[in-house]
Amino acid sequence: EMQKESGGRLFPQAMLPFWDIDAAVKELERAQDELGLTGFVITDCTPDWGLPPLHDPFFDPLWDAAQSRGMPANFHIGAGGPVRLWGTPPPARQFATLSTLAQMGNMVCIANLLMSGLLDRFPRMKFVSVESGVGWLPFLLESLDYQFDENGVDDLDVRPSEAFRRQVYGSYWFEKDIGPALERIGPDNIMFETDFPHATCLYPEVREQKAASLEGLDPAVQRKLLYETAARVYQLSIP
């Protein structure tokens, strides 16, 4: 209903009953076929629910259905599990710390994803790290590639950075300098977001923040960051 009322501006993602894989596949099909939704959100903390990790064959029917339909899996901020604070700071400091640590939780999630072997088995499946920024991605990919080579990993098809560029996407909003991420990853795997309506969103200075992050970039790159990559990932038609 929200998507319909937005006139093609908002595209909510489906929530699936991942604890029941048959029901999850049925809901994925219903989400696309009946509701017109373009992707789904899932946690990577499935062991906390008494389930195997996401790369286990238990989840293969879901990945197979999503891959065949072109529906990306979204790991929202905090997907990498609970975070721990030192004591109980005042609310403002607590929220600021938790927000940043939750973004780093996605680093845990994406590292596991890239090294799990799941991407080898489903090479057309798309995964998005949502609301987690992109500044940490160059470090993560450089570290994983180094450790991949240094430790002699020989049972994955491609290096982590190659797998990322093939299948994984990041999103940013508050970062003004995305140069290192663009240089390491490229504009085909990065998307701009506003984070609205969260407390840490760019409102009301969305245009100013967007302009600061895009300053000096080629118009073709700007288009990819602002809408072309998102349209490709979520199979959206561009007027």
C-alpha cells in the first residue's frame, strides 16, 4: 500500500519467515508476483534462531528462488549481530556509539558472505549492505584479499574483491568523501541513500550533502550513484 501510494517513489522490501524455508520461498514469490516488491531483508544471525548459517544448504531453496527472480537480499544495518557498549553512557552518546557499531556489524556480515562459498554457488544472486556506509569497504576488501592470498585459500572461485564487485553492493549517506570507495570498488556497486526517516538521516539538507559527496565526479558516475545502479539491482524501470 505504501509503495502504491508513493506513485513509484518508494520500494519497500519484503520480510520473510526465514525460519520456515518453504514458507519463505512462498512469501518471496507472493511478494514479487502479487505485491510487486523488488527484494527482501534478511538477518545473518540465523544461528541465534536455532538455524544453520546462511551458506548452509538449508537456505539453498531461498537463494535459488531469489536468484532466478533477480530479487536482492538486503542486510540492514546491524545484520552482523548485537553490539556491546562499555557500560551505560548518556542516551545521546549511547545512540551515537550504537549507530556506528551497528554499521561495523555489517562488516562482519559481508566478510562472512564473501568467504562463505555462497557466492560461488549462486553467482547471480545480489546482496546489498544497507544503511551501513561504504568507507570501511576498501579496508575490508584489501584485508580479505591479502588474507586470501597469504593463507593460500584455494577452494573459492574468485578473490573476495572480485566476488564483491560481481554480486555485492553498498550504500552511503553521511559520508562526504567516497573517493577511496569509488577507487577501490567503482560506481557500479555503490548507491546513495538519504536514510529518511531515521534520526540520523540527511533531512533537511539532503541536496547539500548529496552535492558535497558528488563534487567533481563525472556526470556518468553521479547517475550511477544516484539511481542507475539501484535501478539495475532492484529491477526498476527508469522513466
